[in-house]
Amino acid sequence: MTATDWTEVYNTTDPHEAELLRGMLEAEEVQAFVMDHRSSAYPNLGEVKVMVPRELVVRAIHLVKKFRGT
């Protein structure tokens, strides 16, 4: 897969929240990874993104809504 084959389905400033979501997605057989764009000097700045393969975006978004309770 190339970088363009992945799509962001969630972003947060909390890396633990992103990892929890990644684990939930993978438990539902949706491949996912966390991309951390926070500054190493200022970890409170920036965001953490959860990425999934483009062909699984619709399913992932449904699961993200379930994760968020919406």
C-alpha cells in the first residue's frame, strides 16, 4: 500500500485515545495505524491521526461513531 491508499478517520491530541481506537478497529478486522504528528519538543501541540485503508473507510467511520458513543 502507498501513502495515498490510507485515509484519516479520526484525529485527537491524546495518543492513548488513538491507540484505543486503533485496537478496537483491528479487533473488528479493520487494519489501522496511528500517525503521531505531535512535536517532540512540545507534545501538547499537534495531533494524532488514526488511518485506515481507503476501501475500509465507510466501515471504519461507523466503528468510530460507535467508539465515540454517537
